[in-house]
Amino acid sequence: MNLNSLQNDRAAGVLVAFAAGDALGAGYEFDAPLPDGAEVTMKGGGPFGFEPAEWTDDTSMAIPIAEALLDAGPAPAALDAVARAWSAWAAEAKDVGSQTRNVIDAARRTAAADHRSEVTADDFARTAEAFHERTGRSGGNGSLMRTAPLALAYLDREPAELMAQAGVLSALTHVEADAQEACGLWCVAIREAVLTGRLNIRAGLPLLAEDRAGLWLERIETAESSRPRDFTQNGWVVQALQGAWSAITSTRAGCNGPAHLRAALEEAVRGGNDTDTVAAIAGSLVGAAYGFSAVPFEWRRNLHGWPGLRTRDLMTLGVELAAGNGHRADTWPRTPHFDYSSWSRTDVLVQHPDDDGVWLGGVGALGRTAEMGIDAVVSLCRLGTDDVTGIAPENQSTFWLVDSASPDSNAYAGYVLQEAAAAVERFRTEGKTVLLHCVRAESRTPTVAALYGARAAGVTPLESLEHVRRVLPNAHPNPAFREVLAVAVAQATEPGN
């Protein structure tokens, strides 16, 4: 599917914000609600001993769905690959939900009884149905927590088809109508958010039977008049959805974009109990509405988890799912090298005039990081997977910026530029020598360099830009970026600052 720049950013944000919410909540799982305003960090720990910024089973179960959909497309064949991956993951996972564990173990026994070495989706579906019949319920939140990738694979399909397939995917482990419908409603909302930027959980209600739609409307309205902490049984799929939607709606007043994304996920965690799952669910939807660019650098920097993936990998999965072309090793973002050979003046490399521990350059400067003793890189343009070498992943930070003054090109340009400057500052605080670069160091790089220089030298961003121009004579930030600098000057001179 052909997406515009903002839609592509939103598609990339779904799995990244989803995993960020998951990792944010991991250290607070099963705790009581936190007081309003309590600090929430990716501290790790919790009952299963996760590392700081490590995602949990929520994201780990979503990744095989994404991979299978990329390999097989939106088709029943993908479900067998999902079942096999879940079975392999559960063998060594730190945390597997009890209902999901029950189904996986039973599916393995079924396959073994049939003398098969691998489980199938049918094994899962039959054992899930048997579990439901035996217990009379299967409405845990374990299917809703993992459902986000499906929405990305169905951007170019009718919402009714997405709703139906979400039910099928849920029923691999969670058969109950509440679970299937919750997955459908959330997927349809993610789809709409990616395509339009709107947060609308009601989008899928017309696709349900009238009585079920009425029931879910009541549940949604209850969420909108409540706080996440009010849903004390959020291990149940209904209250997990209500808690996530409540976290989004209760933080929305006077708050938009990156600020709302952060506030919503922190509020989800403060709600207590199944914190990682509620925050992951909320993250998938606000990520769809606000995009990759809205996820804070501090959350993206060390985000990681099974099976050895990081932020860029999740971004790649989201972009590829939305494009609908499967895995493409010859195309960004999976290509090893992004081709800038047709561009001139990409080899510029100079020291920042206000801090000689920061180098300013074009994309060609990436080949000189070892020579210049550079151990952290802040990138403002697209790169291939192997374009940065010799730098630890946690010391590579990429920001999405198009060198364009059009408001349709960049989501939250001011926020992203400030975040990039903050990344430079963070790396410098850690004693690292930093390369800040875009393609030719003429618009994006000098803008961020000016924002950072203002912090480092105690001058205004426009004054720092004049310093930068002494070493980068071709520096000419586009009008939108210059406006960001002017706004930063105005904010810095406001009374009280």
C-alpha cells in the first residue's frame, strides 16, 4: 500500500510504541496503582526479572504474527507459522500467560500424539476450544495484547475483513466472544489511526451484531468516565481494553501528539495490576495515531527483547507490514546500505563550534567514525542496516526528518528536532564523542546543531546557528526548521525561563 510520509511514520510507530508501553510496564506488573504524577520508568525487574527496557510476552507474541504475515501475507497459511513460533518461544520464555501456556502445552501434546514434530494452528484452535468448553471461559487479555500487527497488514482491506480475521487470530488461544471482539475493535481502531491520525475506538462497532455493539458501547463509555486504576481486573480482556482506552482518553485534554503518547502510557502503568499489557495495548493505538516520531528517544534507545530485536527491527516490521510487499532486503528499511551516490557534498565533516566533542557531517562521514574516535551517532536521514559500523546499537539514534517545509512531510518537527538535540546532549553527558549528520549537513544537521549549541554554550539557537554557519557555510535550514529555532528563542526568553 502506498502511504504518505505521515502515514508511514504512524505505521512505523505502532509496534515501537506498543513495545515501549510493554517495557515501561514490565517493572510494575501486579503492583498496586501508583499515585497521580508518580514517576514511571523502564526500570525492568518486576516478578519475572526483566532487564531495563526489555519487553515482555506481549511483544514477544506479536513479533511472530508480524513475521508470519510478512512471509505468508494475510492468509490462513500464516497461522501455522505463528503457532510454531509461539511454541518455540514458550519453551524458554520468562513469562507466558496461564491460559496461553495451557493451550500451547495441550497443542504440543496433540502434535506428539499424532507423531508430528511441529504444532499447527489447528492444534491451537482445537485445544483452545477444548479449554473454553472445560472451563466455561477464555476471556483473558492474552490475545488482545498481541493483535496489533494484524491491523498493519490489513490497511488496504475492508474493516469487516480485519474484524473477522482478528477473531480467528484470537481464537488460537482465546475463544470467548469478548476476546475476539476486543481484538477486532482494537485492530479496526489501529487501522483508522494509521490512515487518518484519529483515535476512534468506536470505528468497529457497526461491524458487530446490534446487541454486542450496544454492550461494547456501554463498556467504552464506562472507560471514558473512569481511570485505569478503576479496572482492577484488567487481566480480563474487557477491563484490559477499558484500562487502555481510559489511559488514552483521561490524558487527552489539552494534550496531543508526543505529549499525549507519553502521558497515556505512563497513566496506563500507574493503573496497576497487569501494567505491561494495558500499556502495550494503549501503546499500539497511540503509536498508530502519533507515529514513530512521537516515541521519546529515551524509550527507544535501549528497547529490546525476544528474539534479540531492538527498536529499528520493530520499526522495520511496521513499515513492511503497512507496505504489503513482504520482506524486502533490497528496499529501505531492510536494505544493508541506503544509496546516496547521486548526492554531492555528502563527505563534509567539521567540529561543532560550541563543542569540539560533536562532529557535524554528511552521510559520507559515517565511514570515518573509527578514525575520528566517534562512539555515538545521531542520524537525521534514512540509513541501511549496515551503514553505521563499530558503534554499539544503544549509541545509535535515528530521527525521522524530511528536509521539507511542508507540514505534510514531518510529524511534530519541533519535537523531533529538540529530541535529536537532547540525544546529542545525553551522549555528551556520558562522555561520548558524537557524530550528528544528515545527507549533506545543510538543513537538518545545522538546525539540530543550533539547538544543541544553545544548550552547550548558553546562547540562543539563532546565535548558535550563526556559529555553525562559520564551519558549515552551506548551512541553510528550511523555513519550517528556522521557525522551530525562532520558537525556541521565544520560549527561552519568556519570563520565568
